[in-house]
Amino acid sequence: LRAAERAGQQLRNEISDRTAETNEELQALEAQRARARDDAAVWRGLVIEEQDRNRDLQEQITAVDRDRHEARRAEAAKGRECDRLRSRLDIAERSLNASDGAHDGGDGHA
């Protein structure tokens, strides 16, 4: 009977020791989980900040591209206007030269 009591006590002690070890391991895992959760929150914040920066940069790129496109369109329109005015000037000069030639008697000398 004493041997059985000793064996029982020994089992209770082992169970108590293992329970204490398990509780320590559980606490360590809970602390590790809390650190991982905190780290994840920090990383999540950093990712969101980076996404915001990327979005801002993309918007800036889009605005620059739009402005560049508008500048090219305006430049092309000015080029067309210059061509139109040159054409009118050429016509006016030819008309003036033709009328000068008609007033000079048609020989081109004054």
C-alpha cells in the first residue's frame, strides 16, 4: 500500500511538474503571439503608409502625364496656327507682289 501511495504521489508530482512546464510554455507562446500580433500591426501600418505614398506618387505621375499631353496639344495647336498665319502671309505677299507688278506696267520695274 505504501508503494502504491508513493507511486501515486510520484505521479502527482510528475503531473504537477509537467503542468507547471506546460503553463510556462503556454505563457511563452502567448507572449510570442502577442509580439507577433504587435509586429503584424506595425507592418500593416507600414504597408498602408507605403501604399498611400505609392498612390500619391501615381497621382503625381498621372498629373504630370496629363500636363505633358496638354502641353503637346497646345504646342501642336500653336504650330497649326503658325502654319495658317504663314500661309496667309504668303498669300498676302503674293497678292501684294502681283498688284505691284500690275502697277509697274507688268515688267517688274518701278
